[in-house]
Amino acid sequence: MAPTSDALMVHIIDDDESVRKGLSRLMRSMGIRSQAYDGSECFLNQNYKSFYGCILIDITMPGMNGFELAARLKADGIAIPMIAISAKDDEETKKLVRDLGVKFFLRKPVDDQALIDAINWVTRKEQPDEP
């Protein structure tokens, strides 16, 4: 089940076009708005500071990788929930993403239901209380 807020936005940051398209299609099928970016720099050029949602970030990308983006957002005091996705599934990677405040780590290929559950969990925790 998709989160209920109309304002929910999932930002998908991955250098692999087929991954971006697949994840965007999955979001659309679940009624979740999404925006895809081919790298961290493209994401940072957008107005990302004021939205309700989360970021799906690939850890290993050319240019600014997922670790660097998470560190930058943390240093800037931006608390957008992040879900890391990567084919790299070692303890060092998992520790680094945890230390940077990433809420979930999912291994590629990502299980659709696990991803939707992760999005529901991180966005439910940040959803504003209703009157």
C-alpha cells in the first residue's frame, strides 16, 4: 500500500538509466510521485529542501557518490530520509551508510515490496501530524 499523502515525492538518484526507469515505473504503479536524476549533482541543483518524501540513492556512482551526497546533506542539516541501494553488499558499506544516517540499505536488484515497505516506513515517520 502506498503512503497516503498527495505531497509524497520520492527522488531516485542512480547513474543507470534502466534502474531509474524501473524504479520510476514502480513508483507510478503504486501511486507515488517520483523524480529521477542521473547523479547527485543533478539532484542538488533542484529545490530539494522542502518536500515530504525520501531519496533513493545509489551508493556507487561517478562524480559525487551516494556516500558523499549523504554526508553533504547531513553536514547541511538537511534531514531528508534516505534509502541506499547498491550492488555492493559488504559490512564496510553498510557501516558507512548507517554512520551517515541512511535509514535503509537495500541490495540490488531491489525487491519491489521491500522497497515500498521501506518508503512507507521512512515517510510515515516524517509525515506531519494531522489536526
